[in-house]
Amino acid sequence: MSNQLKLNPIEVMLQTQSLIILDGALATELESHGCDLNDPLWSARVLLEKPEAIEKVHADYFRAGADCAITASYQATVDGFRKRGIEKPEALDLIKKTVYLAKKARDDFWEKEKGKTNRQKPIVAGSVGPYGAYLADGSEYVGNYGVSDHLLTDFHYPRIKALVEAGADVLAFETIPSLQEAKVLASLLKEFPETCAWLSFSLKDGETISDGTGIQECARVFNDHEQIAAIGVNCTPIPAAKLAMSVLNRHTDKPIIVYPNSGETYDAETKTWNGEGACCAFDEDSVVLYEAGARIVGGCCRTHPGDIEALAKRWR
């Protein structure tokens, strides 16, 4: 490991525990608290209108047993805020605020818990959602944007810089639908040599990411990237996630991360979830995922603190 790279918090946690437990859904949990997310900014809208709700959801997940909170910056971008009439300086402050809210929830929780638990202090992951999330048309589940690397670089760089400056412990490159975008994000890490990130893809099926690239190829491309701390998938049903875990486990030496959704299907046009949830026994599913190779497990859309509490009881 380079002397420039800080201690990898994922590596540190896995030295003393068999599984890192992530939090669950933020946006859909905010909806359950009465927040209206029917907006291109999605959960980032709550940053403007009710930031205390975000802090409360983070706190709920820490109390449930999460080792890591993912910030509310998935859809918080300079370009997205600009469409709402918010200029770049304020937009960057709002992006940094997502880290401050998560860290405050973590630090308040830890102040009450330290000395009473053998848990490690939880960490905060700065969410970097895909370009498709900004488009707000479901493109994060397709990935063929038809844009240049230069455009993606200019789009992602300001948010990554803001999250790093705000003190995120690790970055979460999540729901990434294309190999092109993943390569751009990984290359941007070179601008921040003390920072590491996990890389989590959206899936077309259990063996390919959304743009059709084989998950095996994704593992090969990033296996030797020093600043990629873990690789995996998120926002996909358990069956596809399990297959992807087994493929990744054969083709990467990195810790494997997975945070599936409830199993329901998202309709990008109506912005609604349909079908029945399949994560009825989330803790039991985690055993299946662990056996398939996962070492970092949490929940994505439509999961909630009860799911994370079940995970914590199973693994602690």
C-alpha cells in the first residue's frame, strides 16, 4: 500500500470482524418519515427542506447496528442543484453538509455507546451516485449514456472533492451502470491519493452490469487498483446479487460488497416501486451472500432499520 493512502477503513474493520454491516435505504426511509421525494433531486431535496430528518435516519441505522452510514449525496450534484437555481458555492456546501449530518449522527451515537460495546466506531461513506441518477430517468439501470469521459469527469469531480474535504472516511461509488463511468471514477481517485472508495455496480442480470459488461471483466479491470477498497453490486434483488457474488469471488482479491434492494421493481416513469419485497428474512439472506463471498453487506432501496437490526443480531 502506498504511503500516501490513509489506512483503508474497510480493511481495518475486516481485520477484527467477519462482516461489515452497512445501513439500509435512506431515500425510501425518508419517505416513511413523511418526506416528499418526488423531485429530480430525490433525497437531496430533503437537504434543502428538512436536513434534520436525514440525521435522524442515520442515527436510526447506527442504533440498529450499522457499521457504516452512506451519505445523502447520491443525487446531490452541482449540475442538479444548478437546475434549482442554486449556484456552485452553495451546492458544494450542501454536498459537504451530507457528510456533516452523517458524522454528527455517528459521533452522537458513539458518545453514548463507547465503553458499553465491543463494536468498532462506525464510518461514513460519501455517496457518489452515477450520472444517470442526475438525469432522473432511470439511466442508472441502463448506463449507455452516450457521453464522453470528459463530461463524466467534469460532472463527478466537484462532488468527490467536496465529500473528501468534508471528511468522508471512504467514498461509495454506487449503482454504477457502466464500465466507462467506473473507469472515470476510479481515475479521479488519483486526484485524492489519501482517499479510497468502494465500487458497486447496478446489474442487468447476475453476470452482467447494466451496460452489458460482464461482472468478471469489471473485477479484472479494478482488481489491482490500490484505491478501490471493495467491489460489488447494489440495488439488485437477492438472487442476482448471489450469482454476482460468486462470479466476483472467483475473479477478485478485494473484499466483496453487496447491498440488495427489497426485490421490488422500480418504474422510472412513475417513480414508484411495484411487486412484493423478497427480503423477508434479510439476516438469512446475508448468510447466503456471505457464503457466496460477500464481506460487506447492507440494504438498498426499500430496506429499513429493522433489516439492519436483524443483520446485527445475526452477525454479532
